[in-house]
Amino acid sequence: MSFNEKLKGIPIKEVLIVIILAYFVIFPLKFLNIGGGVELTNLIIILYFIFKLRNYTSEFLAEISDIFSKISFKHILFIVLANICFSYGMLYLSNLIIHVIPPNSFLSFFIPVKSIYLGFFGILSFISIILVSPIAEELIFRGIFLNKLMLVVPTAFAILISSLLFASLHSFGSIFSAFIFAVCMAILYLKSENIFVPIIGHFLNNFIGESVYHIDQAKVLFTNSIVMVAMSILAIVSFIFILIFINSSMKNI
């Protein structure tokens, strides 16, 4: 049995139980207003997968060495960059909506009080975002949820549902771009039959996104009109390329 087949065989009930238990573990941290809950949850999930797949070391190494056999690194990077550009377009749009919606309106209830620019700080948080989160999230949403859904519904619906679940974990301003990104990662996974392909894509996405955020301390991407117009145009072009990629890929899956 291959590593991917073994991953597909992990019971979804066990995964859901582990997730629930992980949240019970981190609940005291949230209650005491102590950070690190998300990171700890992801680590618990990863440790569970390591335990379940512990007897497949050789298959694991084979999967790693075979990672770019069906999809090239350049192809993955292109998809990631297109998604990043599109996500900035969505952030601009959400920023506009936030300023247009009256502060006391019913719709404002669904918008977080915190700025969309807020993020994690520190080396440990940075590592968690670019490394730990992609591993945990891809194992859950593509490795488990997508595969299990494909057993009961058509592939297109499985991609749709698992991507919606992934997007629901994201805040206002990034929900739609997270959904599109999840669809792309699902397609990359199904085309390669290698869970490490979307993990690499997710890693690159988070690494580039977080790096740009920390480098752009002056918030040029959100304050300079010329840059914002250029990024908006790039976001539209990127979205068109993403739609073409999704449409052409779905015919071959």
C-alpha cells in the first residue's frame, strides 16, 4: 500500500475526535487569553498523523522523492503566485466594504473588529504559519476530507465542499481567496496523487505572503494608489488564469 493510499484509509471519525480533543486541550489557553492555541492544535494533529503513518517510512520517502514527477515546481509556484495576487485583490475589496458599511449596521456584526492586517508575530509564530499550518491543514482538508467526500459525492462536489470547509476557517477579507486557493490545492493533489504537492504549494503561499507582510512595514501595498491599482489589475488577470487552470484541470480529473 502506498503512502497516499494509507492516508486515504485513515478513519475520518478518528480525525474528528483528535480535532475535538485538541480544542479541549487548548480551551484553557483561550480562556486565560494565552496565545499559541492554533499552533498547539496543529502540532497535535500532525503528531496523530505521524503515529498513524509510522509504519510507512519507506513509502513516505518515496513520496517525497517523487514530489515533482507529475507536476513541476514552476507550475506549483505559478499557481501560488496567481493566488497571492488574487488574494490582495480580495483584501482591497474587503477593505472597501469595511469602510462603506456603517459601523452600527447588521452586516458589521459579521466583520471582525480587528484590522485585516493583524497577524502573528515572532519567529515561532512565523514558523508555525509557513510550516506547521500547511502540513496540518493539507493532511486534514485534502488528505482526509477531500478523499472521504469523493467516496460519496462526485469529485467536483468533493472539491467544492472541502474547499468551503477550509475557507470557513479564514477571516473576512480572505474567505473567498482561501476558497479559490483550496480548490487549486485540491486539484494539484488529485493530479499528482501526492499530498506533499499541496503541502509545498501551501508552504510557498504562506511563506511569500508572510514575508511580504513583514517586509512591507510601511503598508505601501495598501496606501500607495499606483501600487494598489497595479495590484488590482494583476489580481484580475491572475483570477482569469486561475479560472482557466481550474476549468482545464477539472476535465482531466
